[in-house]
Amino acid sequence: MKEFDQFKSKGEGNDKKKNQFTIIKDDSTDGHGGYGVGSISLENMTPVIVDPNEEEAYVDMGALHARSKVEKRIKFITDRDVVKNGLLYWIVWVTVDYQEGRPCYHGVAASEIVVDRSIKRGYKLMPEHVNHMDKSLKGHFVLDHLDDKSKGILADYLRDFKPDLWENTRQELKDSLAAE
């Protein structure tokens, strides 16, 4: 994996590697017409986990393959009633791209998961996650279903991660998160 220097967070010491938006490059779908043609490229997407229980947000690249810290050792089902006592988490699919020659948050879409570690079960709808990933890649903001606390955590994280990205982003994202 390669990283664009302009997206790296400067001056964060040892936590620098943990809190970067990673850009996956060298895609095999470069027009050769062979294996991988028609697949989705996730080259500018980074999953951010919003944990309203601990009031934190962090990048977890394992979420791209359903292997985030929150998802490990959990069997996911589509019946929400099984995890009534579960904790709510959001996987936020953040796409970074250029707008008018400047890097910005191009698309942001949040997908819900509920995890009950005591019974090793969780609730998530895979079609929803895939659709939200697609919407993020296409530059949409799908955040209306987030609770206010989670919106605030996400807004603070995106604003603080790299202020330049936040400043270059369309006002629509800031309005969706009720941020200034």
C-alpha cells in the first residue's frame, strides 16, 4: 500500500501510522481486459469506525474486508432482535479525492453494526454496507441516519484529522454533520 504525502497527518508522533487515510494503489484493473475487469476499485476509500460508546473515531483498514477490530470473532446475522443488548458502532466509508485541484472528503457514508460480545453475535446488513461504499465512491454523503452523538464524533474526527481536507470539502458534508 502506498500513501499520498498530502493526506498524511503531520506531527502526531507514534500514533501517526494508526491515523492515516491509506490510499490503495497498483490496481489490477488498469485496462488490460483480463482478470479483475469490472471490479470496484477502493483506491481512495478509508473506513473510519465511530464508537459512540467510547466516544471515539479511528481508522481501521480491516473493515474493508470485514476484519475490523469491532468485527473480529463475531458472527453477523440479519436479525437485529438477537443482539438487543449489543453496542452500536458505525463503519463510515470515507472517500478522499480532489475537488478543484485540492484534496477533500469526496464521499462519506455510514453503515450501522450492532455487536453483542457476550454472545459473539452481531447485526449488520451487507447489502447496505456495499451500497454505502458505492455511494461514498460516487461522492455522496449518506449520514442522515446517524444519531447526533455519532455525527459530532465523526465531525470532530474529520475536522481534526487534517483541517485542509475539511476546509476543501463541500458544505453539504458539514451540513449533514451539523458542523461549522
